[in-house]
Amino acid sequence: MTIVCAAMLALPGRTVTAAFTNDVLIFLDGAHRIASGQLPNRDFHTALGPLVFFIPAAGYLLTGNLGAAMPVGMAVLLLAVMPALIAILNSRLHPAIALALGGFLLLILAAPINLGSPVSLLSFAMFYNRIGWVALSLLLVMYLRPRERGVTGEVADAMAAALLLLLQFYTKATYGLVSLGFILFMLTDARQRRWAAASLLLTLVAAALIEIGWGGTRQHVEDLMAAAQVSGGRDLASLVRSGLNNLADLAVFAIAAGVALWRTGSLRDLLFYGFCVTAGLLILNQNAHGWGIITLYSGTAVATELLVRLQAGRDRGAAAGRPSLADGLPLLLAFLLLPPIVHHGAVLARHAVLAAADAGTSLGLPKLRDLRIPDPADSPDFMTRYHESIESGGKLLLSLSPTPERVVVLDFVNPFSAGLGLRPPAGDSSWLHWGRNIDANTHPAPDVMFADAKFVMIPKVGINSLPLQQLYGPFISRTFQLVQETDAWIVYEKRQPRETMR
């Protein structure tokens, strides 16, 4: 299943995005920056982990095509995660449960869509959330004790858990912190303590080695803290809304967990199910999607497996042989998993078909020819104008002589460095989302933000260019001079230092 999903992503060699184009451009800009020799948090600011940019960079390195960077990078990630997925599910779940949950998690990871979006809104936007959910959900399955114990199995468990921890910490740290809490909880299980402790040690060693090569951890933490100051707070009302948006899944999970607790009477199990709900809700409340507490699905699978073992007499003796509510849990799990499996399978198939057919239109930037926007007539009017402004901005830059380099775009994201193959500036931010990672009180200093910039592009049709102009406009006016203005863009060039008077 993993190989098929990876092939469906990689073989067409194109990216189709029907929503959140500006978000997808963040990752392609990051891939271009890495290909140009920059490193996240060392050469540009970002609150996202470095893997968010190295994954598309791997796709770009393998294909030489930015339009293929995201699907090929995700295909590589699928293959990298496959050994951990097989080791965890095969050692702890019955084959039917393992196949159902494994297929579900694979499709969540592979399908290019923001969780909860309809099939038509294809996009690799916020793909790091899908990575975090899948890695955390796999770790939660490790709550189950392996059906067979052995030194080899414990080594495999430690390596798999360390891989999943690193994957989360270096994509989006909130998932990593939650998973770290779960591993610490697993240290209280005497029969699984060794692999849990070993996974923490492996993670620390790997993180130290990564820091030697990367050297961006301190700046990454500072960027995380800055973003948290802007958007870290959530009120009780938003938490309630998250619960209501997932009420059906919560109800099914409550049934499965309740039946399992009725049969096992385990306090540890109660704490585990509580962790699945609490951690899942808290993470969802920090995300930009309404549906998708994926930890509920792995928690339901764990409850089902525990009762299947109990019924079979593998852990606590055979049941009395009379029918019970527990007999229906596998069917309940199947009905829980089937709709999202069908939904995300349809998404993956739709992306593969549209990408293979070269459907839609491009943004008009030479290096992003294979980033396709299907049915632009169906896009919201603002996004249509936003796409058109990117094309006109690219033509404007190419009309200047010589072609500019080190361009900073005073908006959500810079599409031109990657789209035109320009040398990127250093010291700026990979994206500027007003109210999310930047505001009037928390923002990069102007003399840092524009220190390496040679040109500044200010859009008249932008995602959040107006508040950014209010913030940085006075500095730009003092430090840069107007070069050209069109209906869609204003272009500034850095002023030359005055010659010293003799």
C-alpha cells in the first residue's frame, strides 16, 4: 500500500493545488532556498521545523523540478516511514486491524488535502499537520504490549519511536512535545520501559548530531517563541468548537473506550484513552482545520485490539463464550475507518489523475510550470486576482535589467525567488502571516529583515500586505528608492551608499 501511494504521488511529476496556493509556495520557496545553499533558521526565519523544507527539497533534488518537489518529497517520506509503520502495527495488532489502521494512516499522510476539506480542494498546504498526526497516532499504538517479546523487537521499537519523535520535533514541535509526554508515560510500564528509555536516548543522540550539522536549534526555538506570542493563545470557546466539529468521532471513541474499560477495568487504560482525547483536542485547537482528531482512531484501534486479545484469552484468560458488546468493536472500528479511507483515497486518485493529465493552469512563473491550478474559474475571486498578480509580478521582474536578485516580497510569501530562479535573500522570514507569526508587537527588526535585500516588491493585491506596509513602510521609504509601479506592484531598489566626499 505504501509503494502504491508513493507511486501515485511521484510518477505524474506535478503538483496540483486548488486551495491555499500561498501556503504551498512557502514550501517551494524553502526548497529553493536550500538548493541555493541556505539552511532554515540559520539563513531565514521560520517557526516550522527544518523538515518542512527539507522534504520538498529532497523532491527538488531528485527531480530538478520545483513542480514535482512536494509530491516526490512526500513519496520519499512515505517510504522512510514504512519500516516503522510495519514494525509497530505488525507486532501489536491482528492483521485485519493492522491493515485497516495502516491503510487509514497511509492515506492521511499521502493524500494532498488539508484535513476536513472536500475532495475538490487539493492542496499540500499544512502538510506538516498530517505528518504530525500520523506519527503521533503510530506512537499511541505502542501503548499495546507486543504479542511476542524479544530483544530484536525492543530494538525495532526503540528505533521506530525515535524516528517518529524526530519526525515530529523537526516538522512541528507541538506534536513532538505531546509525543514526548506519551513516551514518559510509557516509562511507567515495566514491560515496555526499556524500548521507551532507549528511544529517548536515541532521540537525544540524533538531535545532537543534527545540531552539529544544522546549528539552528537556538534560533528555531526563538522563532517558535515569537510565533507563540502572536498566536499561541486559544480560548475555551474554540476548544468547544473543536469538540463539536468532531462530535461523531468522539462519540464512537467513547463507546469503544467505554466497552473496553468495562471489560478490563484498567486505570492505565483509562489514562491512555484520556490522553488520546485531551492531547488530540489540544493539538487540533492549535491547527487550521476543523475536523481530524486522528488520535481517536488509533485509540479506538487499541481498544479493539485489547478486547480481541481478551476474547481470545491471550492476555487475561478466555472469556465465558457468551455474546457481548465487545464482539461488535471490530465492526465499529471498520465503520469508523471506512469513510475517511474512501475520502482520502479519492483525494489521492484525483490528484494523480489531474497531475498526469497536466490539468489546469500555471502561475506564469518559469520554474513553477508544473505547479497547476485546476479550474481557475471556480476559484474565489480574490484568489484568482492573487494568482494573476503573481504572474504579472514575475513579468515585471523579468522586464528589469539586469534581472533582480535578493528580492523580498512584503506579503504572506515570496513566490519569485523560486518561481524565477533568483538568488534568495538571507535573514528574512519564509512567510509572514499577520496574526499568526507576526504582528505589530512581535516581528523581525527591519534592519534584520531587509539587511540582505536588494529589491522589495509590495503587492497591491496581497494576503496581508497592508498591515505589513504600515509596519515596515517607513523603513523601506528611507532605505530603498522607487523603481517602478504598476496596477499590481510597487518595486523598490536599495539605495546606494553615498560616495565619501574628498
